[in-house]
Amino acid sequence: MKKVLTIAGSDCSGGAGIQADLKTMTAHKVYGMSVITALTAQNTTGVYGVLDAGGEFVGKQMDCVFKDIYPDAVKIGMVSNIATIEVIADKLKEYGAKNIVIDPVMVSTSGCALMSPDAMGTLITRLLPLGDIVTPNIPEAEKLCGFEIHSEEDMLRAAQAISAHLSGSVLIKGGHLTQTADDLLYHDGKSIWYRSPRVDTDNTHGTGCTLSSAIASNLALGYSMEDSVKNAKAYITGALGSGLNLGSGSGPLNHCFNL
């Protein structure tokens, strides 16, 4: 069985973070493991508290995973402070981690900040260059590239700007921009558009976590980067279209719709 590690925050309501990641991995029939960077008190209406695990303990968790059950892919989500980012980057290099998917989580679906303002520079210089693919949404891409994104042309310019800091690919998710769900995969001057209709639902809690974990699962299973993104988009479209409706805010996806 292929193994996938998520390094991310915990969502007690189960819709995002490591809970979404592990459900997604199970749906892809890979073995999921988790390194928890922070505990969050949250639900479909918002984030009400964050308790960081701390860089030292994050490092110990990573040691335990890599020394015993070496992952075939790694997904990285919420990393809220400089110390945690630096430890993760050092450990990824120490263990020669492969198939690294980085979802640069900065703000929750409900609009709550999940990263300290001073950690952005460390994320860009230390962690993002280690990724085989980085998966920002439009607001996150704007922070990474330094300008606003209003069109597909802007998405392409942003991808080019962000790629200057990367050795891997960048996937800019266009869901915040248009009435479609068109995403742009960019690497080494080559751009691929993944076009699909938007699913009509307000229940989008944890979509970024889910997509990045699906990409990591597909990479672990041996698919190419292009096919991993294609398969992950098809999976998340199914999870959104399943019609799950839980909670009084932006509800979770049905991660196991295909089981």
C-alpha cells in the first residue's frame, strides 16, 4: 500500500485540515499519516482558537514517521509560524522527502487568518522551493506574487512570478475568480488549463486541503503531475457535487462519496 503524510492543522469539526486529508487519502486507498502543526477550535461558521504544536514537537512527529513508515508523498497545509516552517523544511531535506505538495494555507474558508504575518517570507524562501507542486487559491496567489488577480491573464502572470521562487509546479485555483472552476498548472514555461463548471454549493469548507491531499495521493500512486491534478479535480468535483449539507455555515465536502 502506498503511504501519504499530511503535515497540517487539526479541524475538530472534521471538514478541513488533517481530518479532510486523511479521509481523502482513505478514499484514494492509500495509507494516511499525520503530523499535526496546530490544534484549531473551528466549525463551519469560523475559527475560534488556534494552539500551535511548536516547531520542536512537529520535528519529533516527523522523525517518528520518516524513520518508521517512509511516505511516498507528503502534503503540507497549515504552517502558522516561522519556527514550524523552518523545522519542516529542515526535516524534508534531511529525509529526502519526495512528491511534496504544498497548500499555502493563509486564511480559512470563513476568512480567519491561519498564518502569522511575519511567516510569509520564511514560507516563500524556505518551504515553497522544496515543493513538487504548490497549490494557492486566488487570494493566496495574490499574496505570493504581490499583485491583484482579476483575469486569466493575471493568473498566468502570477504563476510566472511565483514560479521564479520554485523548482516545481504551481497550480493556481481559479474558483475565487470566475463562475467556472478553471485552474492553471504552470511549470517551466508550460501552462495547462483544467476547465470545469463550478458546482453550485455553499458547502466548500476544506476544498483546498482536499484537493492538495488528492494530488498527493495520486502522485504516491504513480500518476504524473498532470494526471494527478486532473484526477484530483475530478475527485473534488464529485465530493462537492454529492450534496452533503452539514452545519449552519460553509459545510464540508463528502470526502467518501466514491466509497
